[in-house]
Amino acid sequence: MKPVICIAGPTASGKSAYAVRVAKAVGGEIINADALQVYSDLHILSARPTEDEESRVPHHLFGHVAGDVRYSTGEWLRDVEPLILACLARDVVPVLVGGTGLYFRALLQGIADIPPIDDQTQRETAQLLDEDGIGALRALAERLDPTATARVLGDDPQRLQRIVNVARGTSRALTAWQANTRSVVPLRFARYCVLTPPRETLYARINARYDEMLRGGGLEEARRVFDLNYDPSLPMMKAIGLRQLRSYFKGLSSLDEAIEDAKRESRRFAKRQMTWFRNQPPKGKLLLTDADKDAFLESMTGVSF
């Protein structure tokens, strides 16, 4: 059997371009593992692969979800499993790439089959965050599920909201749901690497990429999204780089102020991502500097089980 290659890393670490190189070298196809790149309404500001990258190797699960859908990790797992199996059946290497740590953890370690959470519960949790702040959200999460909350490092509103929503929406803590899980890809069949550019290099890339996004139509994309009048609590609407532009369109800030805010929040997000990927299992993951990329690619050529 061919291996399943997983390429993770923080935003702007060069994952998309590297995944194309790997897929071309091993005879693979690319599958999205990024929670924002699934949305059809958010192409530029989610940094989806370029047309050139998509033309060089098949890509899957990019832009296949409408922006008003609350797409979950469980739904992604249900979508990705048949794609992986189809690739392996055709003797093709699945190359999963993205910056969503929960997706990779669910893939390799399993995920509980949690029922969908109703919209009202999610809106109430989002309102708590908006009105009372991240401290109040964490305090509630700690009361409802202290075990799961203890695993959340720093300010991570998405994960804290998930803990609260599951406990409120199912009357059962996320920790209890996670007690019985199965992995889609057993770790022994996966090759998992994390791209780790130097922090200064990464931050410079983040700043430059956001400027490039805006030059490439990102401002117009944001305007189209806001014109759809989606619920602000939807996952897509919380995208860093999108939500900061709302204040500009409402006349509450200048464009320069919105841009600087977006860059700053993107850098903070990248720092949280790196903390996650360095500290979360599996122990066998490879942390790749730019100098390590060629060696990893060569090690994957011809690998099978």
C-alpha cells in the first residue's frame, strides 16, 4: 500500500507549493486539510492553491462548501476518508496539506462521532465571546469540560467554542465523546511532516502575502462576502484577513489600519499554530526546516507498505 503523506504547518509556511513538489515526485494527488480553504466564497483570502498549482496535480476538497455552512472536523473526516481510499485503490499517494491541526489529529488519532450542534447554541456561544471576551469563554469551558479545556494552549476561540458548544448542545462533555474513537489512517501508514520556517522569515512571508492577496483581488472578494449578509458567527466569517476588513467597510477604520490588524492577527495565529504542531502528538512527526524539504521528498520516493 502507498503511504499517506501529511504536510502541515502554519499559515504562509509554503505548504501548497511544497505539496505540489511532493505529489509530483511520488505520483500523488493533493487533498485539502485546511478548514478555511474548503469554502467556495473565500478563494483569495484563504490562500487556496493557485491555478498553476492546481493544473500541475489533481486537487481535492478545495472550495467545495458554501460559506453559510458550519463545516466541522467530523464532516471533513467523512469527506476525506473515501478520497484517501480511492487514491490508494488506484495506487496513488494521497498528499494531505493544510494548517488545521484538528484535521490531522482526527485523521491520525480518531474523532468522536458527535451529532451536529444546533445553530442557536452556536450563536449563544459566539455572543458570549463577542460580548464578554475570551476570558469568559475559557471560564465557561473550564466549568463544562476542564479536561478538554486544559489542552487548549493560549487564546484559541475556535477550540474553546467547540468545547462549550458540544457540552451545551449534546449534554455531554467533549472529553466523554472522545473516549471512543478510531483513526482513518493508522499512524504506521502515514508520513507526517510539519514545515517550520524561522519565525522572522514566516512573519515576513505573512506580511508580504497579505499585501499580495489585496493586490490580487482580496478586497473585492471581502466586499462580495460581506454583501451576502452571512451570520457573523459562521466559521468562514471569522477568517483572519477577512473579518479585519469589516471595520474598513463600515467606516470604523482606515484601510491601512485594517491591513495592519490583519497582518498582526495572522502572525499571532501562526505562532499558535506552531505551538500546536510542536506539542501535539504524534511523536513520529518530522519538523522540517527549509533545508530539510529535499531530504524528506527523496525519502518518500518509492515508499510503500
